[in-house]
Amino acid sequence: MNKLHKHLLAASLVAGLGLSAAFAQSPPAGGRHDPARHEQRIAKMQERHAQKLADLKAKLQIHAAQETAWNAWVAAMQPRARGQRPDLAAMTTPQRIDFMRARRAERAAAMDQRAEVTKSFYGVLSAAQQKVFDAETLRMGKGHRGHRGHHG
């Protein structure tokens, strides 16, 4: 075996050992898929959501006659629970398309329901409250991940 072959063999062995050691390492605790960290993020998100609603209620100065409509609106604005996502890799392409279409229809129906509840709540607000609601909910939407800043 000549010298070049020995160096290539040694280099490939070192590289192979390095790769196998890298794959053998377990992900560090507290990483991206850490369930405890996920629960903490959800709790913080719920806390911020509740605080934003409390601030909005105070700014709107909701009175007793509006409380029922407010509670219905708050209930409708709660984030929907995510179901267990099926294994998309186990599905055929037509099955994945059907699944995505069904999910899109569910999201559209939920959005329509929220829109109707919002319009109903808006209808019980005074003109001054409507002005505050318009300004505050526009501001709330700008912090949402779906906002892209494409307003004219």
C-alpha cells in the first residue's frame, strides 16, 4: 500500500469516526423540542393574551350591559386547540392534499365564526368605544406572525 492510500484510508477513518460520534450525541436538554420549554412558552403566550384582553377591556370601559357580548367575543378569540397532526409521510400525495384542504376549510370556518362574533360585539359598543376598538385591534394585529406589512 503506498503512502497516498494510507493517508486517504486514515483520513476516511477519522472522518467516519467523527461523523458517528456526532450522530451518537443526544440533543442537549432544553433544546428546540424540550417539552418543559414548550409548556413555558405556551404559558407565557396565554399570559400575554390575557393581559392584552384585560388592557383592551379597560380601554373600552365595558359596562355591565356589554359584559355578555364581551365574554362571547373573548371566548371566540381564544386560540383554538391544535389536534394531533397525522404522519404526512405515511400519506399519499392525494391524501395529503385532501388533508390540507380539510384543514384550510376548518381554519376558514373558525375565522368566519370569529368575524361574526366580532361584528356582533362591535354592534353593542358606543361610537367612542368603536373608535378605540378599531385602533387597538389594528395595533394588536401588527404583532401577529401572519402580519406582513402589506397594507396600502
